[in-house]
Amino acid sequence: MLFPDDRARVNDRLRSAGAGRMEDGVELRIRARFGWFAARGRLQLRMVDVDAAHTLGRLAADRSRLLAALRAEGLLDANRRLPLPVLPRRVGLVTSVGSAAYHDFVDELDRSGLGFTLVVADARTSGEGVARSVTAALGALASAGVDLVAIVRGGGSRSDLAPFDGEALVRAVAGCPVPVITGVGHEIDRSVADEVAHACAKTPTACAALIVERAQAARDRADRCATELPKAAGRALARIAAELDGHGARLARGAGGGVRSATASLERAGDRLRRESIRAAGRSAHRLASAEVRLRALDPAVALARGWSVTHTSTGRLVRAPGDAPAGTDLLTTLAGGTLASRVAVDGSDAEAP
């Protein structure tokens, strides 16, 4: 049994301790009294107080177990490993549309004047079904091609923010394929979802300010580049021109010396070539004269003049031995002074002229 006065006192104690209030899913350790209801013959257990420290301890223990599991699986910093866009323009927002958190976030973006494209996924951020609603919104925004996602919610008790310590929602944040920035609760609140997000801010307004600050930094860098680039280009061109002038002067000096050196080398090479040509021509003339002497010695006319003769058959076959000219063969014998015709005698008789 829980009478209205006792219920109000119990909820006040839970809120004072930062454990929220009694609701479904909150584990309590209670102080109670037994009583006998004589009218119905019933034994009653009347709740009169609650151990808020026990509730807070169970929430903290569940949180510690989840963080340890995520760390072991490598998911604790999985979202932080994603590159944060240098200039986030298309921003996804997960929140309860129309809430104070929604308006705080949107107003901060609008005041920047940077022209963000905001893609909003309406989701429950308190009460039943928070984890399921936020997880579905994260999936929808990731498919919409946003640069990053912001999850924002206003402040509340520890139990109000308990869904952001829940395993299903936390795993959805850790595994989101785009960077997630959280702005859940007040400055003193820090959920497990904050631990696994790419970055977390203290409030929805601070979450939007973080995105604005990054975009402004990118814009400022672009402005500085637009101002400094022409100056830097001018300095670079002047430096390059000076270097080219220096290179040109050194090249001219080096080229003059190189031409003189090359000319002297060519002259020396020409002298060597002329000397080698003269020596080669002398050697060639000597070899030619020797060849001429050998050629004259082998001239048949010289041999004929010394009394030698050459005999052929009438068909032109050279006669080197008696067997080359059988009886009756017509012969032509070449002498120094002319040619003699003869025939080989038959039966050993003398040869006669035809």
C-alpha cells in the first residue's frame, strides 16, 4: 500500500537525491510497515519511505558495466574516430520537436547567419520508448546524408535521463556512421551516450554553439586565405624571379667558360685526328704497294714471258696432266708470243697441227 502523502514524500526524497521519481523500470528498496486490515481480514504492507542511495547505486553499477563492455568491444571511442567535417553545413537533429531544447538549438543556429541546412528527426526524449525512438531517428538521419547529428534534450532527474544510459540507445550512438554530438540535460549531467559520442555539450544551446563555432572557424580560414593568398603569391613570384635572375647570371658565366673549354677540347681533338689520319694514310699506302708487288708477281703474263705456257682443250678445260688430254684431243697452247693449236697423237704418233 502507498498512500498519497507517503508517495509525495518518497518522490521528494528521490528527486532530492537526484534519482528522479518512482516510475516503471526504476529499482527501489523501500521501508515499509506491516498492518492488519481487520475489515477485510487482510495483512497489508504499507510503503512509507525509500532508500534513494540504493536506486542511485544500481543506476551507477549498470552504467559502469555498460561502459566496461563497450570498452572491451572497442566501441567506446568508435564514433570519435570518425572525421568531423571541417565545414558542417547539413546538420541532423534528434529531439522532441517543439520542446524547449529544440527551440534553443534552432535559435542558436539561426543567430549565426551561416545558412545551415537542418534535417530534423522528431523523437521521444522522455518517458516510454525513448531508446527505440532515438535509435530510429539516428538511422533515418544517417541515411539522409547529413554531415553530423546532434541529439539534444532539456534537463531532468537522473531517472529522466536514464534512457541515455541504456544499452540499446548507447550502442546506436557508438555505431552511428556519422559523428554524433550530444547536448542532453544540464551542466552537471553526463550520460553514457555522452561518453560514446564524438563530442558532448552541456546544454542544447551549447551543442548548437559548438557546431556554429566550427563552421565559423572554417569560414574565417577561408577569408584569411582569400586575403593572404594574393600577397603570398606576389612574394613567391618575386622570390622566384630573383632566383631565376641569379640562375641566369650563373648560367651565362658558366656557359662562357664552358664554350671556351669545349673549343680548346675540339681543337686538341682535331689535331689528334689529323695526326692519326696521316699515319693511317701512310700505313694504307704501304699495304697497297705491297699488295701491288704481290699481284704483279702472280700475273700470268709475267710467267708466260719467262717461258711458261698454258694448255687448254678446245672446250676450254685446263690441261694439268697427260690424263687430261687423251689421244685425239684438240689443244690450244698459250705462249708469250701467241697461241698454238695441236692434237694429241693417236697410237703414240707425233701430234700434228690441224
